[in-house]
Amino acid sequence: MRNAVGKSLVQQMLDSHIISEDEHQQVLEEIETTGVTHTQALSKFVDSKSLALAKQALEYGVSCTLLEGVIPESEITERVSASFAYRNKVLPIRLSEGTLTVAMADALDVRLIDEMRLVTECEIEPVLADEGDIEAAIIRAYGKTAAAILSEGIKGPVGAVATLERETIDDFGIGEQDLSQDPTVVNAVDQIIIDAVRLGASDIHIEPFPGELKIRYRIDGVLEDQP
């Protein structure tokens, strides 16, 4: 049983391009001639983090990938906003015949996979990747937009004092494109708060009614309905 798992692990690392064909042959020869385990043989060619990633992927029944030096083409990353990518620890890396391959810190998150399918209008092929590597790859792929999200985000409470100098969506570290491509409850709330700040509102009232949700802002002491 252990031998079968070991063989599967070696094949997983080969299929995921973590080891090359030459390294694959050397691993097999090492096992054959010295009698070491598959893990011991692999450890001579890969670091412990890559080995742990491959083991986890094998356990989950998914592929895995290393992201060192990976910078996807802009036409691929444009399908997912920088804020969505960073918040969910995902990065689209390949697009082929309508299927988007996405590196994910949690490749078994069915809800997130379904959401990406809706947002990108593509079939999603999840592959497991290290969370820290995903964050670093997001910075490389999205540049200043992702870096701003990582280092700044929306700081502090959103109130009259905290938002005095913030009059546009960009002031909050959120892009118009992010909101349009990222149709989530979080971004809906972001938009409500930003609109309230723009209008100088002191209160936000959210009132549920059958079939609708009414939003009202208190402006100059008067509650005003919002479209």
C-alpha cells in the first residue's frame, strides 16, 4: 500500500512539473538501487515545501503547481480582479478552450469554484498551490493594483473622520473594474459605504421588505431613499 502511494506521489510531482523527466528517472533508480522510500528519494531533488504540497494534492485528488517566477498573461488575469484574487487566494494561470486553470490555496472550495465559474464565464480547473506563493504571484501578475490591496486595503473604520479625504472609489483602494468583476456581498457593501461617504451621509439604514431591500442615507439629519 505504501509503495503504491509512493509511486502515485512521484507521478504527481512529474505530472505537475515539479520534477523533470530526468529527475523522475533518477528517483526511480535511487529507489531501486538503495531501497530508500519514494519520499526519501524525492527529497534529494525538491524542497520540503514542494514535497508537502504534492502530498496534500495527492490526498485531495487534485493537481498542484509551483508558482515561482510565474506571470500569467494579462488576458488571463483580467478575468479575475486583483481584489478577488487576493481575498480568496487564487490566481488564474492558464486558459485553454474555455477552461481556466486557477491556482488555489484551497482547491476543494466548491463555493469559490462555482463563483469563479460565474464571474469568468469559464469552466474552472483548480490546482493546489502554496498560499504564500499565490500572494507573491498576485503581486507580480497585477502589479501596483495588487500591491496596494496587500499593503493598504481599506484602513480603519469608515466614518466621517476616517473618510474625510476619500471621495472616489480609488481612494478606498478599490477599482471600478474590481467592483464590476467581483459581484459579491462584500463589494456590494463596499459600494454602499462609498456612496454614503460621497453624499456626506452620517447614517446608513438598510431595511428589508418583501421582494426588495431599501437603502436610506441620513443626510443633513434627513433620511433619504436611495435608488
